[in-house]
Amino acid sequence: MQTTQQRPLTPLDKLFVEVSKAMEILSGSVRGTRANPAGPVQADDPVLTPAEQRHAAGLMRINHVGEICAQALYRGQALVCKDPTIHHVLMHAASEEVDHLAWCYDRITELNSRPSLLNPFWYAGSFALGVVASVTGTARNMGFMAETERQVEAHLNHHLETLPPQDIRSRKIVTQMRDDEINHANTAIAHGGVELPAPVKVAMKLMSKVMTTLAYRI
């Protein structure tokens, strides 16, 4: 019996794949593989005041935007990465970020809110940034991943400090996300990630500040 050999994907094929994936991510239809750490909603879950609910929704919207950016970054990095091992590292991290994306979306919905209206902008900019990071070489590519995850970890720790104390559901989600981000950073370093120049770190923090400020409200 003859077997049909699948032809390699052309650059145009890969572009169509990424456009399709972006639409899936931005539509909110993408689902994770791990169970939501918060578990199912219970009748006796603590009730938040309207102000607490708005604040929690704003923080979870920021986290959702962060996961939109993570998907775009890692897929952009993987798209032009020629090292199979590094490509696997990036795509594995992206798959775990899909879980985060779904958890955040679910929690935003529970809080009677919506994702950021600027998500297409965040995705496009992050994807382009991922491509640029990847073409600089493996060491800086992994260094960029590690620094991104460190900064996300810091944001998540801050959110754990500022979320309403009784918002246990959001706290469980954010805690698991933070633990995963720490693992991603360690993995990037283990695969040759180098420390990025100070100006690059500062620029990343400034861009993150703009994103979080806008995403909290828009």
C-alpha cells in the first residue's frame, strides 16, 4: 500500500495557520487542557461588593491580556525558530498559556465583565515582537522569554496582594498562573537564555505599564 507523504508547509501555509489561530484565541473559543484551579462555582462562594467585583474584573482582564500577549509572543518566536528543541519549548509554554487564557476568560465572565477591547492590537504587536526576538538568536530568544515571565510573575504577585481577600476563585487562578510562569522562566534559562541589556528590560516594563493601565479599564 502506498502512503501519501505530507508536503512541508510553505511560508504562506504557516501564515494562514497563524491567522486562524489568532482568530480562535481572540474569539475566546480556545480551551485549555487542565481543569480550572478555581473549580466549579459553588452556591456558598463569597459574595463580592460591586466595587470589589469591578476591581477583580479589571485585574483579571489585565491577566487575560497578558495571556493574549503570551500566546502571540511565543507563536511569533516559534514561527521563525529553526532549532527544534527551542521550538518545542516555546510551543509547550504556549500550550500552558492557553490554560491560563481560558481560566481568565471564565473568571471575567463570572464577574459579569468582558475582555479588553484592544486585544487584537495587543496580539498583533506581541506577535511582531516575538518574531523580532527569535531572529536575534537562541540565547536572546530564551532570555526574552525568561525576562517576560519574570515580569509577569511580579504582576501576578502584585495582583495577589490587591485582589479582594474573599475573592478565592481569582486567587486560585492567579496562584497557579504564577507557578507556571516561574517554571517557564526557569526552563528558558536552562535552555541557554541570557540576561537582557538593562535598556531592553526598562522598555519592556514601560510597555507593560501602558498595557496594564489600559487593560484595567478598556
